Amino acid sequence: MTRYCSFCGTKIREDGVFCEGCGREIKSEKETKKEIEQKFREELKQEIKEELEKEQRIKEEKLKKVRKKSDRSQPLTWKVTKRDLIYIAIILFALFLFLVIVMPYIIPH
Ligand SMILES: [Zn+2]
């Protein structure tokens, strides 16, 4: 199999360890693949990180805008979020369970 230097493209002898063109060490195909994969992964990580940071920035800007708006129009209203609704539902369910399970024992027949 013919190999070529990954740096300068010079043809390399099968048993060659160093490139005749640029003198760099020739790595086996496996090692090169590993390096490319590593590089690719790092680039991907960097890209994801940048993307996340961008999203974070956009979110923060939106939040700031929303805050400014709500500050002006209705400063003291408590906004019910989905999370609050879930809490309320859990509390109501617990009360219901309490009534169904405990009340028959409390009320005399
Ligand atoms: Zn070379």
C-alpha cells in the first residue's frame, strides 16, 4: 500500500518512519485516524460550547427585555409558572388522598 506524508504529500516508503520530503515522523494510519477523530471531537465540543454560549446570551437578553417590560407595566404581579401549577396539583392530590384514606377512620359510623 502506498503511503503519503500527511504534512507535505511526499510518497513514503513502506517501512519509512520519517518523511523524505519534510523530515517529519510518519504516523501509522491508525494513529492518524485517532488524531483526526480527536481533533474532530475537540472542534465539535468547541462548536457546541460556542452554540450554547450564544443561546445563553440570547436567553439572557430576552430575560432582560422581559424584565424591563414587566417592571414598567405590572411590577407586583406574581406570574404562575408551569412549575407552580405542578406543585399545586401535587398538594391537591395529597389532600385528596388524605381525605379518601384517613377520613373514613376519623368519622364515626
Ligand atoms: Zn513530509
